[in-house]
Amino acid sequence: MAKPRFELYTDKAGEFRFRLVAGNNEPILASEGYTTKAACQNGIESVKKNLSPDQFEIKEAKNGKFHFVLKAKNHQVIGTSQLYASKDGAKGGTDAVIRAAKDAEVVETEA
């Protein structure tokens, strides 16, 4: 199994983004776009600082599936998840983020 990692990359619009990838190579958290690499790196640090279960909010999508957002103490969204079939699945995703993010290395990669 691979080590969890934050992949920092530039998207097609030229914005910097990160995704947290679990040890099974599945992405479990994705950021919004940042205008600078430094701001994106700060976003990664914010994930690590906000790994408390109460910082996650599980939401139901219009199609009946579930996803979660990780919010900073100021309620700003740091990252969002993929869609899960159930609320329990999304809760499992938040647990995976907490486990993976604390020791994840940061690697620069292609989009």
C-alpha cells in the first residue's frame, strides 16, 4: 500500500489545487483553486490543523448521495469529498481523511 499524500498541482485554468490521496491511491479530499502556490500550501497546512471530527460537515446531494466538507475554524471550506452512496460511507471518508492527512507528505504532480 502506498503512503498517503497531498498532491499539489496546477489545473487547466492555471490555479493551484491539492488533493489528499489515501494509501489505496484513492483521492479522499480535494481543494478549491488557489491563485498562488503558497496559498495552496497554506490550505494543506489548514487541513492538518483542522482534523477534528467536528470540523467536518456531511451533506446530502440533490441525487440522494452524500459528501462532506472540511471547514476551518472560521467556517471557510478547506476541502470537499467525492460522493458516497450513504451517510455512513461519508462518515467513513471523514475518518479516512483524519487518518491520512496528519502524516501525509506533499508531492507536486500533474493534474
